[in-house]
Amino acid sequence: MRLSEIIFNDKYRDETELIFFHGTCTKHLISFTKNGVRIPNTNKIKDFGQGFYLTSRYWQAREYANKMAKGSRTSPLIISCVIQLGSLRNTNRKLIIDDFNEEWLETIIRGRFTPINPLKNHFDWVYGRCGDNNTPVFEEHYRKNDTNSDLKTLLPHIIPNKRFPHYEYDQLWLGTNKAIKCIQSVEFISKEGLNYDPIPIL
């Protein structure tokens, strides 16, 4: 079940513990065991800008971890994070955009192309859909041709095909230290027989 279906449903109490996953690789293992979860300082362009990204889907995190491991010639690594529903629900500066609509696209454009006024200036966390499968194509189209096009024209260039898993992908972006502190516990999901040092909660 998606976070957007839970957070406004009174059936789920604030004490409900939600598990999210972060896909990475062993290249960053020491950083996690030494520094814990933090907002990375990177120039890599992502949907909502710099932040710590999570997903409610284990297989999505696994796919991303495999991709990172292949690119760095290391091993995939998946981290699970427990967040209490109330800590997300009671945050004032939050945004949920769980539909492929113009608001979702506008948020991605702000996150990817407007570093002068990043989303963290307005929100602690954002939850929404992913456009991962089509994002590089969209970026090229946006930069070269349609920077002045209306959102309705741009939208088809980034929505994933319904036939592919990317259509169901989700992402929870933690963009401030306040949002990072919502994480109650963190641990590595490792292969059987491999043990890693614990990740500190800062």
C-alpha cells in the first residue's frame, strides 16, 4: 500500500511503523556505518533535488542497488528504515503528489532544474511517483526544445509506460535534517553470512 493511501486514513494510528528501503552499494558502506543516514552532498540531479531517497518497495530499492553496484564495480546494498507514521503525518511542510499530473511534473522540474530555490526551502519531505524510466529522455527534451512549453505538453515525455514496473515506483524524499530525524531505526539488509556494523541514528 502506498503512503498516500495510509497517511490520510484514520484507520492507521500515528504509532504505526512504516518500513522503507534505500538502495545503494558497498562503496558507501563505511559512510553509513560512520555517519549514519544524512543528506548526501552530490551534484547528481534527482527528481526532488538533494536529499535522502526511500521507497516503500523492496524490489525497487534492489533494482537501484544493483544498478549502483554495477556502475561502481562493488556489491549491492539495501538499507531498511523504520519511520513512525505520525512523524510524517504531523509534519507541516510536506507534499504528496502521487499522481502523474501537472503538479507532479512541476515539482520534478523545480527539483531538477531550479537549484537556486530548492524544494527543501518549502518542504521537509515529498512523496510521489517516479519517472525514472523516461527521465533522461525528458531532460533532453526539456533542455533542448520545450523549456517554455506548458506542463500538459511536457507530461507525456516523462510518464512511464503502464506495462513496465516503473509505473508503480514511488519515492519518499527526505530533504531536511528535520525529516531525517523522523527515521527511528536503520539497518542493513545483507546476504546470509555477511554482517555489517550497525548504522548510528544521529
